[in-house]
Amino acid sequence: MRTRNVTTLFRKFLSVLLPALVILTPAALRAELIDPAAEQYAVTSEMLDPEHAGYDEGAVDLVGAAIYKYMQFGGGRSALTEEQITAAEGYYDRYEQAPFFTVSNLWILLCAFLVFIMHLGFASLESGLTQRKNTVNILFKNAYIICIGILLYALWGFNAMYPGDWTINNLFAFGAPIGGTPADNADLSYGGTGLCQTGWADFIFQAMFAATAATIVSGAVAERVKLPAFMVFAALLVGFAYPITGGWKWGGGILDANGFHDFAGSSVVHAFGGFAALACVLVLGPRRGKFTPGGIKPILGSNLPLATIGAFLLWFGWFGFNGGSVLSADPGLIAYVIVTTSIAGACGGLASMFTAWAALRKPDLSMALNGILAGLVGITAGADQMSILGAIIAGSVAGVLVVFAVITFDRLKIDDPVGAISVHGICGIWGTLAVGIPFLTMPGAGAPFHIQLLGTLSISIFAFAFSFVVFFALKLLMGVRVDEQEEVEGLDVAEHGVPAYGVEEGSY
């Protein structure tokens, strides 16, 4: 206790004396102020290296404080040794930035929780837009996806997506389980002020994203897919395929090296999931009775209030999806990203409302809900780059696109019960391309259009090809579609043995 008090008094003494000396001492003599302190505490590079056995926290704090104060009051870096600069930076990281680091880490964790809520949104939206006889099946799939997604991302995906070394240069890396202790990188050592969080916060935030890709597929294949086949496919998609293309951008891979910009995942998450869904739907085929010789037969959703709740839960979660992608508690950028996200979602909703009203002659709620989601997908790649006008345009175009995409897929006899391919696939590509349109972005922001096009096509084609091959193989090996009687009866009873709602026999 006595030693600690002496140390505290000495540090206070330094904090008062050194600035005064620095101000009053000629510049030529300032560098010499630090040398006696360095000699007194025998500072070496080993003592300043946290990974070295000789690391001395007291030396870093005391000498670092002295050097930091010197630099703060006009001292230049050129007169300092590497050890002295390291000491100053170490002190700055440990004390000056500690409040920012703590707030940033908490913000990332809160955003991870918001993205987790999006899985409840997906479950609600899918359940509401499909028939009640398949509700348990949809809820079961969504529960499975988040569980298997977190586990596989921990065992393989995270370290495959953010590799220390690429196995195949900038294209592929082997994964490995996460590990460590609670004290690991509990300061700015993990990523500085740009990636201001612990490795644990980074993992859980990214794990929520990974599971989303398979959830997108769940809605598109609803009401006719075999549960075991889907479970195998979802595990391979989220555990193996997603980290590959995710690493191309967010892991410093080939797309990132060429200047591709995807802030929060219009392509990395949404187009990836959308085109994986398209491949599965093509292999699976449409629901029984959807397309008849007389035309397209609407299969109505069972619970539009639940679908609406799901859409609003997704919008709510998107504040974490995009806001957390700032990767720190930068107050200006977080606020701006959430504003552009909100504006684009609102414009997407309005655009789809009036477009569908004109095309279908009636105001369509499901189109309006998908329009909101389309606008959010459309801004996700460039929420940090778009001007306010750009956010309005990006969201509005997405809202129009999703209506015509849904109509077009129906005419092509591609059955997507919830519009996932249109919302995430088509609008994911649009949102990525929008970053490459100069008048939509802020001055000095954006990315080359041809790079954006190359990047989004690369991710979409890989997702489609991987999913088609894997799902077709599963079709040959174990079958991917329930038989006709099970589809008529409903997957709740056929596959789970229980209906979602307590109803009298014969009325289900």
C-alpha cells in the first residue's frame, strides 16, 4: 500500500512538473528530458512489449506518461527512440482512450444483441407470410439456424473469414476454433480505435451476421423442403461457404485488396443469401398448386399481423446491423449511418406501396413490408458513404425493384413464398452498385462502379454455384422435398407431429 501511494504521488508530480518543464525549456533541450527517465527505469523494448516475459507495466505507465506529456506539449517524435515512442503510445492506449474503448466495446455488444433480434424478425415474417400448417416447421428451422450458426462460426468460420494467413492467396483460408481468456485484448491492442472492441465482441457480432445468410434461404424454400436436408445444407452454407466470400471483403481478401466497398453486407450477407436461396428454389421446385394451367394461384399468408411485427423487428435490428458495422463508438458516424439506414428503409416502403398499388390495383401490405426491407438492404453497402439524397434514391429504387422482381419471379414460375430472393438477392446487388454511382455518395466517398459490379457478381455467383451443387447433391443422396401428401397435410404434422395452434380435430 505504501509503495502504491508513493507511485501515485510520483505520477502526479510528473504530470505537473513535466508539462511545465516542456513549456519553459528550449526545444533543443526537450528531448533530453526523457532520457534520464528512460535510464532511471531502464526501459527496454522487452519491458514495453506485452507479449514478452520481461514486460513491466509500471515502467510503461511512468515513463510513458512522461513521454506522452512531452509529446502533448509540443515535443516531436523524431527526437525519441522507438522504445520511448512505444511507451508513450502504450500510455495513451491504456489511459487516454480507455473510456472510448469501453463505450465502443459495449456498443458493439448491444448491436450484436440487436442483430440477434433480427432472427426473431425473420421467424415472425416467414411464419406470417406462409400457411399456418407449416408454422412449427418454419420456427424450428429458424431456431436451428441460430444455434448451428453460432457453433460452427466459433469452431471454424470466424478464423476462416478473418485469417492470420491465407491458405490460397486472398481467396481461401482454413478455419480453426476460437480460444483465449477473458483478459485477452481487453484494451486497444485488438484493433486500435478503428476496430475498437475485444476479439470476443468482434466474434459474437460477426456470428449474428453469419447465421443471417441461412435464414434468408429458409423463407424461400418454406412449405415444401425436407427438414433433414435443409439442416445439412444450412450447416454447410453458414459454416463453410459464408466465411469464404466474407473473407474476400471483410477479411482483407481479394475484393478488399481491389477497393470493393460493402460497409455492412448488401453483398456479403444479403446477395449471398438471396442467390443461395435462388439455387435451392430452382432445385426444389414450386409449391404444389402455385402455378396452374390457368395462371398463378396466390397462396395467402396465414398471419399478416405477425408478418408486420417481423418486418418491424427486422428494421429495429438493422440499427445494430448497420450501426455496429462502424466497429467503434464514433459518435458522428454511428448517428449518420442510422439516419441513412432509416431514410432508405422509409423510402423503400413508400416506393413499394405506390408501385404495387399501381401495378396490382390494390395497396398490398406484403409488398409494403418487403419494400421496407428492400430499402434497408439497398442502403446496407453504403450507409457510411451515401449522401442523404443518395439514401433517398437508393431506398426508393430498391422499393420499386422489389415489386417488379417478385412479379417477374412469379412469371418465371420461381416460387419464393416470402420474396427473399427479390429483397435480399436483387436489392443486395442494387445496394452494392449504388456505392459506385458518384452522385449518390458524399464528396470523396464511394468506389469504382466496375469494382462494385465485379465484387457483387463474384459473391452472388459463388453463393449460387455452391448452393446449387450442394443442394442438388442432397437431392440425389437423401431427397430435398417432402412428398405430395405431406405437403398437403402440412409440415407441422408431417414432420413434427404437432400443429402450431391448438385447434379442434378436422378444422386445422
